[in-house]
Amino acid sequence: MSRPPRSSVARIDDIDRRIIDHLQQGFPLSDTPYADVAAELGMETASLIERLRQLLDQGVLTRFGPLFQIERMGGAFCLAAMAVPAVDFERVAAIVNAMPEVAHNYERAHALNMWFVLATETPSGIAEAAARIEAACGLPVHCFAKEKEYFVDMRLPL
């Protein structure tokens, strides 16, 4: 999934804000989670799903889905970074964001200005994904292993 161009600004309304705020508190584990959330918000299920699609398409949300402790399932993840020339940032971001192993891609004011998470089904998948990104972008990928895990429970109320 690629992010929208830097020049575009997504506009969200009060309903979108309510959805985002509500979903930061959790998502129900039930047979009908979208219907449950829609009922809690006083809206139709189809409307909730459509708004989530729009928020993803606009880049307001970069990801919507569960978080897993991937190591417990035999997989691996790491924080990765690249030094991307400013003139090439959008092209590289599109390539990196298209990789299914990539999540949480952010631009930073640092020599390593592109940071993202790699998550793979196996530990060897990290090196394989990094090598594919390097080949596609022509730039080295620096992978940083997790030293300690933190649970932040960060919420960003709108």
C-alpha cells in the first residue's frame, strides 16, 4: 500500500474522527466485529467498512489490522532504515510500501531518513526481504534487531 503524495492533504470529518478514536481502543473478537463496532458508533456496517477503505486509500490510516507477537508464531520482525536521496524519496517509498513484509514506513529527519518495520514468516525472511528491497531500490537496507520489547498502548485521540 503506498502513501499519497506529500502535497495531498486528506480531509476527515467528525464521523471519521469518531471511528479512528473508537478503533484505537480495540476491535472486538466476535463473528461480526464490523457490525459490532458499527452498532457501538450508531452507524451501518457497510458505511463503517466504506469509511475504513477511504481512510486507507487516502493515507489517513496506513494500516488496519491485528498486531501479533510474530516470534511466538515462528516469524521475525525488525526495524529497518535507509538513506534515501530527497529527490528519490517518493519513488523509493512506493517500492518499499509495495512489499508485503513492510509496515509502518516513516520519513525521519536523519541521515537514515526512511524507517520501516519488516515482518516475515521466518527469521530468514528478514534478510530475503531486505535483499529484495535493496535490489529494487538500489540502496542499502540497514536492519536493526529488537533488543527489548515494550508495550506502549499509545493512542492518538482526534
